[in-house]
Amino acid sequence: MPAVKASEIDPKFIKKIEDQYGEVDMVNDYFDLEDSTYYKTVDINKETGGIKHKLIQLPSFGESLKKLSVALKSMRKLATTQAGKDDPKIGELLNKVRDTFNLYRTHLRKNYPDLYTGIKNQLEEVSVTGGSASFTPGTGAQYATPFAFNKNKKADGTARNYYYKLGYKPVPKKNKDSGLEVKQLFQEEETSPESKFHADRIDDFDSITNDLNDIYKLISNAKNKTIDYYKENPKSFQVVQPTTLLKDYLKDIKKLLKV
């Protein structure tokens, strides 16, 4: 979500900021809700119109939600393994993690609507089977995975790819008992810790690519907003978007990838 002016932020959020950091300049202050950064005006040059901002790092509610999302995804993956199925406590803990995630998400949506709007589109939907199903500890845990059932009985491609990714393979169709129970559809394939580690690291590149695609769209929107702002305020020295900071981040990323 691009940086936005204080005047475009929910008044309830502004009130909380003022309670902690003093009066908000509704014209010259702005927020980057995605990065939880508050650009507070500290000086305005009367001759040039240049504005000096103090960067204040706000409590990272959004980052906490993302980490809870990752934890829930990890627990859900654990529940699909044989060890997870055999351990009755895993299903119980998974339910608790999911409930905590949903409670926290609801809290942010109600009390920090602008912040929540800024991060919700980047969160992968992690509510198990649409958020309505729960896991029963023990052997029933595997039934609540999103690919356990499919209305199209012949469409096994998606589920097949998903389970291959988790280290499972389909039971051969010639097995006459393979259709009796859903839990018999897939058998765990022997995989070494090293191969799983390699697969996870490679999958990270797909996740990074998706993030970069989102960033490209955000940059395009930010550029358009900046152009519009300067057209409306041709004499302004307002820093509409933190481009200098973004360029520094990109330099760091390039250095990391060259290692």
C-alpha cells in the first residue's frame, strides 16, 4: 500500500497516533501503513516550501499478523505428515493457532481498519477449508486439508501437485482398495531432511517472485499518485513517496543476491 496523507487515514487511527506522538499535521504528515512508518512533519522551509519529516516506526501489527499466518501454514503442513497424524496433540494445537490467528485478524480489522486494508491483500488465505472446518486430534486431522475432497472426481491434477510438493505420492490406481478411505489416497514418500530443506529453499524464490509482482504494481500506483500530486501542487517540495528509502533497500537486495 503506497504512503498516504494523514487526511486520508481513518480518524480513529489518527486519534491513537496523536495520543502517543502529539498533534498530526493533516496536510503534511503521511503514513506508510504497509511498513508501519509514520512520516511526521518537524520543519517547513518558508522560503522553499521544503518539508522535513521525522520517521517514526509504529508498532508492527501487520508484521505480527503475517508471522501468525506463517505459523498457521506451518502447523497445517505438519498436520499432513504421518508424524502429525499420529500425534493427537498436533490437531489440538493447530486449532488453537488457527483460532488465535482469526481472533487477531478480527481485532486488526475492527480497531485498525486502514492498517488491515494495507496488508490483507498480501496475506495468503490460510483459513482451513474456508475458515469453517476444524481438526479433530488424531487420525481425522488429515481430512480438513483444502485438497482432501474435489467435486470433480476426475480432476486429480491440483491435489496431485500439492501432495507431491509435501512429499506424498498417489497410491497406484490398480490398488482395488485405494478408493475406500480418503486417508488411503496418499502414502508418505521417504524423503531426507536435506531434500526437504532444498525444496523449501527453492520454493522461497516463487514466493519472492510473487512479492516482486505485487511491488511492481504498488510502485506504478505510487508513481501515478506522485504525478497527480505535483500537477495539483506545482510549487510543492512535498516528498510524496519514500523513493530514496526504496532505492536504498533495492541496493541492499542486489548486494545480497550477488553474494
